[in-house]
Amino acid sequence: MTQHFIVIGNPIAHSKSPEIHTLFSEQAGIDISYQRQYCPDDAASFMAVIEAFFQGGGVGANVTVPFKQVAYNCCLARGGLSEHAKVAGAANTLSLNQTLLDSGTPIAEAIYGDNTDGQGLVNHITSLDWPLTGARVALIGAGGAARGVVLPLIQAGISSLTIANRTVSKAVNLVTGLSESSETIDKHSIETCATSELTGQFDIIINATSIGLSGDTLPLNDDLDCHYAYDMMYGRTLPFLQHFVTRGAQTSDGYGMLIGQAALSFERWTGYNIDVATATDALINR
């Protein structure tokens, strides 16, 4: 029996999710249909699409820009949220809360949200053999992408975290909001600064901004160095990574994070644990 999945976004034609999840299904040996779903950019349209999909027998839905916060609000009022989604303030993976369904709750009121982005990042970094336990980490950016990875990084056992942003107040507000969302996050243990004032030696520096997609560069200090540099963007040459290559660091873009977060979604929906390394090699070869 075919299991049905979608990814919802606007725009959505560029999404690689159908290709990725189809490969996962081949690895797992199950029959799935995974489609892109365009949705007008408003909450009412999003809810209509989600409810129709699950009412029609859909198993799981991925959510991408600009609907992750809309999905979060939907699940907050309905079927519930995972800890990672609560802390991130966004949901990228939707399914049905079976406990609520078993109690007689209508499908439209039993939608459950998770956020696999940060866990996908941590899993990819781990697969690269970059040590996270005890690592001194800097995170550049204070938007939604940064918010989604802080808890997984802390849970991975890093020793310190510095969040840098062009506007320091935004980084400070991010840390305050995170500490209010999770008992695991202590705002007094996270440092903040302006991106241009980020200095010293770090084990890992992660760029959670999208500035590299436009070809622009971050205002990085000459006294900033690291062993490993990771850019959450992918798909083109990224100035952030080029900068640290010249300084002798190992680097990676975020394509592995994309596959890693998808694998976690797939596992939550189907119960199959994907061999991400094998899947990544296959996708790159395609």
C-alpha cells in the first residue's frame, strides 16, 4: 500500500525533498508517493491544505519557507509539539498524534509538529567526525535557522557557545527567548557579540545566515579562526567557507544537514532508520 507524503512551501518547485525521500523509500523497501505542494502565503490556506491532506489519508508532511512558524502555531493549538519544535518556535515535520486519534479526537485537531533541522545538523557534523563533545562553538546569525540548532548543539555536549549577529540586541533577545523555552538552555552560559567582534580560536564556527547565497560576505575579524567551518546553506560556492579554507580549516556546506533532517522526518513517519551516508553518496552521484 502506497504511503503519501508532501512538502509544503512557497515557492516549492525547487525542493529536493521528493528526490531525497524517494531514495529513502528505495533503501527501506517501501512504496511511497512524495509530492511538492504549493500553498498561497497565508495561514488559512496552509491550514486548509494540511487538513485536506491528512483527511485524505496522508501520513506525513514536511514544511518549508515561509510556513514553519505557521505550522508551529497550528500544532501549539492542536495536537502538540516536540521539545525541539517548542524551542525552535518552528515545525518542519508534521504527522498525526495517534494518542489523540485513539481518544476520538478529530484528525484536524490531532496534528503534531516536530523540528528536525538542528538534529540534522548535529548528525551531519558527527558523521564528518568533527568532535562536538567539549567543543567551543560559535554560531553566526540570530534568525530562525540559528534558533533551531541551539538546543541540539547543547544536547550534543559542546562546552561553550557564542552567538554573533550584526545586530547584537537580536542575538541577546534570541538567547533570552531560548532560555525561557527550555530548562536545558541557560542564558548566562551563552555569550553574544557583534559578528565583526567575534574573535579568537573556536573548534567549530557555524554560519546560520543566508548571506552567502547572494555572494556577499560576513564582516569577519582577522583574529577569528577555527578548526572546522560549517555553512548551513548549500548549492553554490559560499564565501564563508572559502574564507576559512584559506586559513586551513576543514569545511562543509549544509547539503548533508538537508539530507539528515529529511532522514529524521522519514524515520518518524515510517519507523525506518536511514543509512544517511549511503543515501548522501547516492544523491550526490545522481
